[in-house]
Amino acid sequence: MKLRILICLMIGSFMWSATAQDKERVKELEKRYATFSKHKKFYDKDKWSMVRFHIVYKLTTAKVAKSMDKNDYVKVKSSSGAYGILKGVSEDDLQAITDQVARNFMQRMNEEAGIEIITWGSFEGSPNTKKIKEMAMEREVYSKSQGLGYAVSYDGTPVWNKVIQIIPDGKKIAKELDSNNGMLTIYIDFADAVSEASTSVTRKGDWIYYSESAEQNILPVVRIIPNMQSQNAWEQATNIGFTQFNAQSEQLYTFSMSYMTEDPEYLQSEINYATKVEAFKGDLPEVLANRANNKIEYVSTFEVTTTPEKYGAAVMDVTNKFFDDLIEYYNLVSPK
């Protein structure tokens, strides 16, 4: 009898420990991703109809730094801009990479979370998709500070939705397909632009000493970011959403996981994808030239060259990290 009681206590202790660890992990993921999953009825459906599957690839990237120092007699300013341009992948390459990421996502959701993904092509002919099609927008995403990004969708999903969270006719689509509706957007950057500016003004007796300096560099690394990283608030509001998975049921019960606060060392690939990095010779390229960027005093522009195979491997690697957390969180909070 004592042995049986001891065994029961040991099992109970283990289960309590595992539950406590799960709760801590849920809190950790909720903090990192601003997750939202509050209603158990959402999990009644094991099918997600993907009304949006977008990957937005930054084709240029930038970082600007400014510094100013002054005293009663002198004011010194310095501005530094590091700009990067991705070379070696075409629009067709980006489509192939997106297709590969999407197929991987669908397979993992099915095998690891028990979710069947219904792709856009199988239901886009429904009259309930009309409003989504009417919202279709250009695939090029332009930012005055960051330059150019390109949105690529899977299975013909229209590039739509700026900051809208309620799916047009989403309740009708969910009812028709007996599913929840899924929306996925991921922003991919290809480098960490490093820019530093410094100034100094000092006075010694009757003499005033001042100095200014600036440094620029580009570190090739494929990483997931929240959005285009525009410095313009209006551009941020009109981006094609932001890095997020969001699913809604017919009753508008929601499951959401958003990467809004960037952790520069978290969702990034360890794969060295760049074949060459070299300084760009000549004026700042037109796609990056604008009134704000043209006022930067010290500028360096770099071309980061890659191949579709190397870049695709890095994108697959970093998106898998996002899917790891998405699947883990779904399984932890699901009541099943």
C-alpha cells in the first residue's frame, strides 16, 4: 500500500511539474509574440482556410544614424546611412521559395498539430471571396526610408489587407468550408545594416575643438522582422499587415500570434547565404534616393549577392523557427 501511494505521489508530482513548465512556456511565448487565444470553441475546427498567405521580402534595407553636439559657440551635426541591395534572386525565385515555405507550413501543421490547411485555389471561385479579390493591391511595397519590398503569395491568394483584421465575408467563408479562416504574413529582411554617427564639441581655454565621424557596414543575415521598418508612421499604417498568424472562426473567435517587437538575435537564420558583399560604386540607387536619404552626409551602399538555393535555404530555416513556436503555442493552449 505504501509503495502504491508513493508511486501515485511521484506521478502526481511529475504531472504538476510538466503543467507548471507548460504554463511558463505559454507566458514566454505570449510575451514574445503578443499572442491571443481565449475561447475554447475556436479549437472545435481542425481545418484552416488560408485566405491570406504572404511573404514580404525586403529587396533593399537601410539604417540611418544622426548625432549632434553643441556649446554656446559651435553646433556640430553628423549623419550616417548604411544601405543594402539584395542581388541574385528574381521574382520567379521568390515565388518558388514562398511555395516551398507554404508547403512546409501545411505539412508541419498537419503532422504536428492535426490541422488540415485548405488553400486559396480550392475555394477562390466561391462568391464569398469577391470582397477579398476587390481589395487586391500591388505586390511592390515601397518605403521612403527602406526602399523596396516585394509581396509574394501562395496559391494565388490576392495580396490584400493593410491593417484590417476582420476578414471580408469571413463568417460566410468559414461557414461554407466548415473551417476557421487563416491569415499569415511574414516580413523577411536580408541584412543587418549598421550605421553609427558621433560628434563632439569641447572647449579648452580660448580654443574650441570639435569632431564628427560616421561608420557604415552591412551584415548579411536572413531574419524575420515585424514590418518594413519604415521610419514614417503613415507608411507603417499602410503596410501589408505585419508579421503575424491570425485565425478566426465563424463566430469570430480568434487565435493570433504576432511578431511585433523585434528581437534581433531570435528569429534569424544561422545559414551564411551571401556569396559576395561589396560596396556599390556610384550614386545612391534611385529606389533608395529620396529627400530624406539624400540629406545624409556620410553614405555607404552595399550589394549583397546570393543564389536562389542559398537564399531559399536561409528563408526556410528562419520561417521554420517561427513555425516551431506557432505549433508549440497552438498545442499548449489547445484544450484537446
